[in-house]
Amino acid sequence: MSITTFSVRMEQSLKSQFDALCSDFGMNASTAFNIFARAVVRERKIPFNIYSPEQKITRENAMNTFIALRAEAKHNGLQGMSLDDINDEINFARDEDKSL
């Protein structure tokens, strides 16, 4: 059986996270990709579901989401946040995503 090289391009942060997780599993990325490839060939399909979590956006869905979020904010004591407070939370979440 001959061995060949397969190159994959991905964001550095994703690669770092993937490598760390593979290490936790006791393998390297190459072994993980081989496991994936063997499962695809064996099952003749991608071995997990690929889907878009987004639903068709309608006014009714948007209003229901807004009402649910407002109720959750009230339940968590956050209904009195100012626009500046909300923007601070958004910026904090964005900064957190960048560090991953």
C-alpha cells in the first residue's frame, strides 16, 4: 500500500483547536483525517449531518424570537440594559470569538 500526502487549508486558530482535540483523543490530525476518510468510503456518505441551522426568516419567526429573547432578558434581570451596555456585551463577545 503506497502512502500519499493530502494537504488541507484552514484557519490557524481552527487548526490549533483541532490539533489540541486530536491530542486529547491520543492521535494526530493525520490519523483523524484517515479515520474520517475511511468512514466516508465505508459508509458511502459523510458520517454526520451537514445542514444549515437557519430557518426561513419570516416576520412571525422574527417576532417570536424577539419575544422569547425579551422574556429571557427579563428572567435574567437584564431588561434594563442601556444601548451602551448592549454594545459593550456585543463587543465583548466579538473579542472573545477572535481569541478562540
